Amino acid sequence: MEIALYRKYRPQSFKEVKGQDHIVSVLENEAKTGKVSHAYLFSGSRGTGKTSIARIFAKTLGVSGEDIYEIDAASNRGIDEIREIRDAVHTYPYSSKYKVYIMDEAHMLTPPAWNAFLKTLEEPPEHVIFIMATTEEHKLPDTVVSRCECFTFKKPTHQILVESIAKVAKAEKYEIEKKSASLIATLADGSFRDAFGILQKAIHSSRDTKLSHEEIENVLGAPKESFILEVLEGIAEQNTEKGIKAVRNAGEENADMQVFLKMILRSLRFILLLRFAPDMKDSVIDQTGEEEFEKLSELGKSAKNINSKTLLAFLESYSRQTYASIPELPIELAIIESCGGEK
């Protein structure tokens, strides 16, 4: 069975970790000095490397694989499972100084399970370290958070994601345009796991070792660039019908409307950056390619009615997208508002 790319290229040392320097430097120093806490809480959005760094930290402390225990709290969330852990921590490690328990999705534990776990978490045996990972720290009891050394994981920057996608594609002996890697990075929403998952789907669907931009768009369910430009041109010309027609055409080609909206937001942001922060020109070219850049640059100069209010209208439509029974509706409303609203 083929290994998923995000697992195959998971960092194996602190040196390979990207975008979490504020965490890596502290954990490296703790491992070096031996000033190790008994409980850690890693919080942050999905795919940012929480579990990977937990494993690396354990290995840096000299803990062997047989003394690392990974628990999925989503599947083992009850009081009986916690009682088993509570009993097991008192046995000594097989071959290491520590036993490390890595608990993923820690926020899924039930309140009775947390109550049963609190005493052990506060005063575990000297040879035990708990590392809990969560995407929703606010769901954890304050009594748990206060007993841990807490680290908040940041989403990787767009540039770090683009470089990582290009590096993995090259390692897999595939070519990918910077523009395509940038599109994947945009839609992966700061998740290495999601970015590599999209890349793997593109590789599986590719006819050769060159990943075309069209193949990437197909994998993402992304609409053609022309539809996005037609929406922008409709707003620039205050032509509501033109903008809404572009949405209809994208829908007829089975474009994912949430992806469509993300791409409109991306283009609107670039237009405003080119207008108000022209020194970012090279960065925008890197993310769009020359052809798209030229069109966005022209809109930035000529379409003064594409402004911060336009961006806010589409941001509000994005927040409504999840709950819309008609996926096109939030985009259509944003276009109507951006073209002057109801006359």
C-alpha cells in the first residue's frame, strides 16, 4: 500500500520542522538541559505538526519507540480508557528514561474522563511525560490547561507551504509550476497535511510527470481563472449580470463554490496589495504567474470601485458559505452588493 505523502515526508528531527521556531527552540533547550515538564499541551489548527513535534521531542529525550504510546482521544474518550492509562503509568519504561504518552484530539475526552485523569496529570510518576494535542483548546477544562506547559502552533506561511509542496513534488520526481504550488497552498489553508493530500491526488491523476495547472485545478474542483476574472470585471464595470453569469458558468462546470469564493478573495487581496503596497509586486507575481498578474494589476489601476468594502462583502459571504443551502447564493449576494446593491 502506498504511503500518504504527509506521512512519508513528516519531519524526523527538529531541524526539518518548518514554521514553528518559537516552539522548537524551547523544546530543544529543555531536552538539552533536562528541565522537562511532566505535561505539555500542543494546540493549533490541523496539519501544523503537533503530533510530529511530539514524536521528535520524545526521540530527542532518548525515548525508544516501545516507550512511546500514542492515543487517539476521539476513539478512546471514556473513563474506562483513562483508568487503564492511570494504572499503566506506574509500570517502568522498557528501555528508556521516560514513558511518553501522546494524546491526540485531547478535547474529545469526556468530563468524567478528565476528572479521573486530573490527579495523574498533576502528579504523574517521575518517568512519565504526557503530551496532549488539540485543535480546540477552548474545549479543555481550565484545570487541565493550568497543569500543562502550553504551546500554540502557528499555521505555516504561504511561502513555507509553497516551498514544501515544490520540494515534495521534486522528491517524487514530478514537476509543478510555482503558480500551481501557490494555488494548492492557498486552498490548503495552512495545513501541511491538506497540501500534501492535494498534491498526492494531483500525482495520481496526472498523465505524466509534469503536473499542469489544469490538472491541479481539476483535482481542487477549482473554477477556470476566466470565471474569476469575469466576476472581478463585472464588479469593475458595475455589471451585476456579468458577474452572476460567471458564477452560473462555474456551477455548470461543477466547480466547488467554496473554492471559487476562496479564489475570488485571493484575487481581490492581490488587487488591493498591488494598489496600496506596490513593493509586494514580486510576491504577487510568484503566487499568480505573469499572465494573471498583468490582469490583476490592470484592474488594480483602473477599477477603483474594487476596494476594501468589496473585500469585506466577499469575506462576509465566505462566513455564510458553510450554511448556505444554495452554494452560489452568498457569492451572488456579494456581487450584487459590490455592484451597488438594489437600484
